[in-house]
Amino acid sequence: MRHVILVLAVLAAAIPATAGDPLPSWNDGASKKAITDFVARVTQADGADFVPVADRIAVFDNDGTLWAEQPLYVQFIFALDRVKALAPSHPEWKEKEPFKSILEGKVEAALAGGERAIAEIVMATHAGMTTDEFEKIVTDWIATARNPKTGKLFTEMVYQPMLELLAHLRANGFKTYIVSGGGVEFMRPWSERVYGIPPEQVVGSRIKLKYDMRDGKPAILRLPAIDLIDDGPGKPVGIQEVIGRRPIACFGNSDGDFHMLQWTTAGDGPRFGLIVHHTDAEREWAYDRKSHVGKLDQALDAAPKEGWTVVDMKNDWKTIFPAGKE
Amino acid sequence: MRHVILVLAVLAAAIPATAGDPLPSWNDGASKKAITDFVARVTQADGADFVPVADRIAVFDNDGTLWAEQPLYVQFIFALDRVKALAPSHPEWKEKEPFKSILEGKVEAALAGGERAIAEIVMATHAGMTTDEFEKIVTDWIATARNPKTGKLFTEMVYQPMLELLAHLRANGFKTYIVSGGGVEFMRPWSERVYGIPPEQVVGSRIKLKYDMRDGKPAILRLPAIDLIDDGPGKPVGIQEVIGRRPIACFGNSDGDFHMLQWTTAGDGPRFGLIVHHTDAEREWAYDRKSHVGKLDQALDAAPKEGWTVVDMKNDWKTIFPAGKE
């Protein structure tokens, strides 16, 4: 009998104090209540706002919503690393912008070329290989690449409160999607492991693809041409192309998510929109209207009128990153 | 006690003689055995060919694989009906090909204009409205439209053996997708009801979309420009764009499915490819190498070498269409 009590005591100690709370990293307050109230409303079988499981589609931006996007978008750091890795096979880059500046460590100078420079960097590093080859490049890179400011793995800099939110929605019958301005093939190799979101539930920007034979084997080649910019007004387009129905819940953090929030919450029936506002300069970063990364201006102004919940990271979140990784 | 026995007897009588057989409309034979063996192999937890649930992706062509495509592709009949319905607002069509011939009931003359004529018909009937409007047009049409040869609803002319196959795969952890040359937005409004396949698991040809405001409300407009022809080598591209991983099982019926079958079955590990061969002129249609609809030539030749199962509809299928609808 004493053994049984001991076992029970050990088990009880193992249960976190927050057992029963699906969002333990969220402080009690308006943001957390808005989320849990919405989920309760749409899942109450005899309620006026009940939504069938099939229609419980939730879409999440990635950069700045699910993981940190400072001091630079992760995918841009990936592209810079790829330029360096590929430089030995491109001796001409030593004299050619924007590559010359990148190889000299002058990122700002490289970006002086504007959109054209960015497009050249993206195509030189993201096209010209098969999809299988690109998947391996991303998988290898993400396993060791670290944030230049914190020294942590990028995949450690995902937001613990958002991981809990994803799990809470899925436990309530939601299908959770990423809808990101980032490249779809850049996210798919690790989205399942890091967020529990499988490749087929990732929507993102795309370059054109071509089916062809390579060394006698079928392959899908990545071509140097944009197919979809899944950002701003491109997000509802990406949602329609891939998902084919309007989500009922949408989570973003920047003006690039404005149209996706608008499209989601303008539909009939219960709707939920949420903006993650980066207000915590100490534990993460504080930025909004004037940031070169994740600019939040138009969407922040629209939030009160549209009924979107604005999360104040500093006050709404108990922790930012997963335990042991902060 | 007598009541209990009576209840049991009634229950037993209600169980079909085929209970336990997941594919009762398939005659015993090589095709059925190939399917059930494959499913058994990939789901046996301690087997050499076990495939985790997440990777159990199965793709199905639609026209001629899941439903009848004779005497004309259903979507083409839809387009002809739409030309007639829209004619009052287009008085100029009385003098303009290919519309003039369609309105005079001369379909072959209308098609004399080749691909350009088809493109004009598609754009005039599939573009220029919002996605919500198009969904309603399709939903209304499919509810009453009938096959010109059989007089049956098109949705009654789905293949019962394939419905059982879809259900068998899903019961074994597969995610089932449609990957069709047909328009994705033409299939999504009814794919869940008819096949149990939700909109987000339908891949198809697409026209370009644009997010915009309409009468003060957000809308997605359908533009008169092709975005993806999801046929032939376009099918692996559509699969990669939307699903983002290679399927392990593929089901088709025509040369338009050749590349999708090739891409699926060339992957590592256990793979399954199947071609529905239309051999039953009495219960359905018999056609292959010389058909103007669903031409099956190259893929039929490749099947033995590639190890693809070829279904002989006449001999492999006990029934073609769902009971009460034949």
C-alpha cells in the first residue's frame, strides 16, 4: 500500500500545476480568454456558433508569428549562407553584385540593389536543383543554423505559447495550416517535427517547377521563376489554391497578414483573427510600424475595428521560447 | 431470451454476405489481390514494407478513374451548358465562333477551332466571377445535370469499386487525394459528398486568382488566364505544389496519368500503381488507344514493365455504379 501511495505521489508531482489549462504559457487576460472562448463556442455541439469539424480550418503566418524573424528573416540568412557555400563554383561572384558584397560580409550593400538584388540571391540559391536535392539542403542547414544574435538554433526560437495554441486547436478538431510569405519548400522539411504541421498543410511562396527525367530517373526541377508570392493579397490566393475553403481562424503578426486576416474574418459565422504584437525587447524584440522586418502598421490600426485580438507579447506570454531553450 | 435471439437474427441478416471483405464489388483475382496485398504490406507494423501513416498518400485521377468520362468530359458538358445559359447576355455570340456553333448544337464544329476554341469556351464560362459565385454555379449545375447517354446524374456515375477502394485506403490510414486534369474549383464543391474527399485534398488545373474588394467586401476573382494545367507532366508538379511529398499509391486510367504513375512508383520503398482499363462496352464504355476522351496508349504499354496493375473493368468489377443507380 505504501508503494501505491508513493507511485501516486510521484505521478502527481509529474503533472504540471497547470494541468487542465491548455495554454499554460499564456497569462490570464483578454487575449487568452478570446482564444479559449472562441474554441469553446465553435465546438459546443448544441450552440448557435457550432462549426462542423470539416470547416475548422486555422491558418498561421510563420515568420514572427510561430518563430522569431529578427534580426533578419531566417530564409534570408539561409540564402546568404548558400551564397557562401556555392561561391567556390561561382568564381565570377567575386566581381558581381549582389554576390560580391555578400561574400565580403556587407549585407546592406548587397541589398542596395533592391528587389532585383533579392531576386538574384533567391534564384541563385533556391533554383537549379531537384526538389529532393533542395529538401536535403534545407534539412542539413536547419539542423545546425543558429540565430546570429542569440546563438540558438532557429528551431529553438519558436514561440511556446503558439505551440500550445496549435495543440489546443488540433485537440478541438481544427486542421492547422501555415500560410507564409516564405518559400513553401523551405518550411516543409521541418514543419512536422517543429510545429506538428505536415508538409501538405504548408502554404507558401513558390517558384515554378518542371517534371523531367534526370539521369534516367523522374525528378522535379526547381526553375528560376516566381510562381506565387504568398504574401499580402497573395495569401488569400494561396489559401484558395491549396486549401480551397475560407479559414475560420487566422493568426499573423505583420501587414503581410492583413489580407489573410481580412479574408478570414469577413466570412459568415464565428470568426477569429489574432495579431502577435512584438512588445518584449528584453525576452525577444520590440518592433512594429517602422521595422524593416515584420512591419506592423496597417493591420495594427485595423485590429480594433475588425475585432482582431492583439497579443501583447510582454504581458500576455509567461514564456516566449520552449523550456530549456530560453 | 427469445427476444434477444430474434434481435441477433435480425442483426445478422442485416450484415451483407460480404462482411469482412473491404472490396465487395471487386471480383476475386489478380487486381483485387494486388490492392489488398499492398495495403496489408504497408500497414503491418513489424513488416519490412511498413509505411508510417503520415506517408500513406494515395492520389486518384478523376475523369475515367473515379467517374465516367464518356461520351464527353463532364466539365466540358458543364461549359457547353454555361455557354447556353450565358448567351442572353452575349448577343455577339450568335455570330462569333466557337459560341455560334455551340448555340446551334454543333459541338464538333465548335471544336474545329482546336485548343484556341477550347480556351475561349473555358475562359468565357469559368472566369470573370468570384470563387464564391463559381462554387454556387457548379453546385447548382451538378445537382441536376445528367449524362446525355444514360440520363443519370453525373454524380451517380461514379465507380462503386473505386468508392470501396477509397474507403479501404482511408480505413488503413491513407490520406486520399484527387489529382485531376479537370478544374480544381469544378470538383471541390461536391468531392466531399460524392467521394468523401474534402476540398483541401483536391488538386486540379487552375486559372489565376486575384484578391480584391467587391462591393466593399473582400472577394477572390477568377481571372481569364491559365495558372496550372494539371495533366501529364503537370500532375507531379501539382502534387508537389499542393501535397509536397511523393505519394506511395497512384490510380489513373489514361496517358494523362502516365507521369503521375511514373513519379509515384519510381520512389523508394513499397509503391503501387493502377490503371483502370475501360473494357466493358455493355455496362459502361470500352475504349483505350484511339479514344478522343481518356486516351490510354503509352501508359498501357508501360504498365507491365513498370509493374502497374491494370484493372479489366469487365472482368474485375462485379458492379460498375452504386446500387440502385445502375
